[in-house]
Amino acid sequence: MGGTMPELPEVTVIVKGLDKKLKGLTFAGVEYDWPKKFYWNGFSMKDLKGAKVKKVERIGKVVKIETDRAFTILIHLKLTGQLIYQDEKTRIAGGHPIPPLNSPVPNKTTRATFEFTGGGHLYFNDLRKFGWVKIVHSDQGSVDSAIGKLGPDALEISYKDFAQRLKKKPNSRIKKLLMDQAFVSGIGNIYSDEALWRAKIHPARSVASLSEVEIKALHKGINDAMKLAISKGGSSANSFVGSGGGKGLFLSFAKAYHMTGRPCERCGALIVRKKMDGRSAHFCPACQRLEP
Ligand SMILES: [Zn+2]
């Protein structure tokens, strides 16, 4: 399974669902078994109890739950986080597809359970425990410092800003740079492969070697790939776990990612997978050439 899931589209999809469902609900409490990654920052259960959800938003890959009190709840899904809301009638699930998003909750990957008056629960599951929950003061400064240094949002960055930021990193390899969250936030292994395929750029090209036309195509490729994934409900909704575990991801929108050995939709050459900077890059060796 790609180590950078969930990425921006998956988080966007779950945040939209949660915003609709949680708005107006009142917290009854929270339980968690991973205190190392659950930060109260001076707030306490007393503050949480009775607070109402005002809005659920996305900042990069972080889920932000605004309340009607002085605090905001931030949840970072990192590599394997999932969020599942469940009450008697509804289930909203998103994020990493392991364990399967329709598994019973709570389960052994459940790290935190927020309870709402009326009986609904929001489960934060995280198989590999890289994710975190931070309760922070709602002011912008506290939220920013809790999240850390993030580049502009991948879905919001303008072409001009994107091109200018690239110019400052001429020696970087393009795929690696796209996945750097301080350069631009929200892109991981899936959408860097997809955007580079769309722009016909080899993942190991240096930034300095890219033409203006290619940079334009790349900016568009990021947008198009992510918007398509969001419209299809994110990659998680379409994934399954094969009997051998791990493999078996099916992405209905994918042109390159996890398409190794299948014909390129544009030219028919077979998509290849190569280790690069410790990650797997998937690309078409015919229409994404390293040398012109
Ligand atoms: Zn091709």
C-alpha cells in the first residue's frame, strides 16, 4: 500500500462528510489509549464536554474541528489514519483503507473515540500510530504552530506561485519535491505519480530541466488528478485488501499509480515502477522520458 495515503483528496472527501454530519453536535467526552499523541495543551475534558461543533475543515492533510468554545480540535491522519463517524442511522468513513473502512468500530486500531450527546461517536483509527490529535486554542497562531510548516495547499496554489516556488529549487528532483509538504501541501506518492503522468514528465527530472510548458502542464495535472479523485470519492472508497494483505488497491482514476505492467492510456507502452529516493515511482517509460 502506498505509504502516503491518505492524501489531499481522501481527506477532502471525509471532511466534507463530517462537516455535514457533525455540525451542531455536542461533545459528551473522549476516550483514548494513546496519550503520547493526544495533546490537550492546557484544555481538559471539562472544556470538551458540552462544546458544540461549528465546522469541520481541511488544512493540508489535517482535519480541523472548530467548536463554539475557545478551542479547536486538530487531527492529523498521517500515513494510516482513518476517521469513522457512526450513530444508529449513519456511518461516514474515510482515510486509509486498512483495516477496511466497513470494519466494526471500535477495533484494535482505534486510538481515540469522541462521544456526542445523542449517541454518535467519532472514531480516530490509526494502524501505525503516526497520527495525532491536538486540542489547541482557536487563534490562527496556535493552529498554525500545531500543524507545523506547510506549503501552499495543492488545490489552491496558483500557477504563478507554483512556478516561482519551483524556481527556488532548481536542483531538486521533481517527484521528490512535489511530495515535500513544506513545498506544497497535500501531495504524496499517488498524486505525484498521477500529475507527472498527465504532464508527461519523468519523475527523476530536475526542476531546472523543466520548460514553462511542462510546468504549466504539471500545475494543471495536479489539479485535474486531485479533482477527479475527489469526484470519485477519493481513492480509499474504491480500495480493497487482497488476500495477501497490502496489495489490491484499485483506483478508478489512476493512470500510473499502481498500474505497473498495464498499458499507458496514451501510448500503449507498459507502465513501470522504479525505486527513487526511497519511494516507488510509477510512470510511462515512453511518454515520460528522462532525456529528451
Ligand atoms: Zn505513454
